[in-house]
Amino acid sequence: MFGLGLPELGIVAVVAILIFGPKKIPELGNALGKTLRSFKEGVGQADDESTQKDKDKEEEQTLGK
């Protein structure tokens, strides 16, 4: 995972706890999860729209011939 081993992840966790505090970490994790979920949904919608446009173009070409 990004070339990080267990010691490095431990250091990152300790620094995060020192900066944000143990009570704030779950809130930050929840916010990050929601953000990633909405980003994935947005990317999925964009993919669906581009796929639909490609299908429409193919249909136009087929009907035009």
C-alpha cells in the first residue's frame, strides 16, 4: 500500500492523534468516507453519461447509412 509498512503507518496514526485528538479522528474518518463515496458516485455518473453519448453516436451512424 503505497510502499508504507507497519512502522510508518503507526507513526502516521500517532501524528494524526496528536494533531486532531482521539475524539476527532472518527469524525474525520466519517467525513472522508462520505467524500469518497460522493466522488465515486460522481465518477460513475460521468461514465454512464459518456457511455450513453457513445451509444447515441453509434445509433446515429447506423441510421444514417
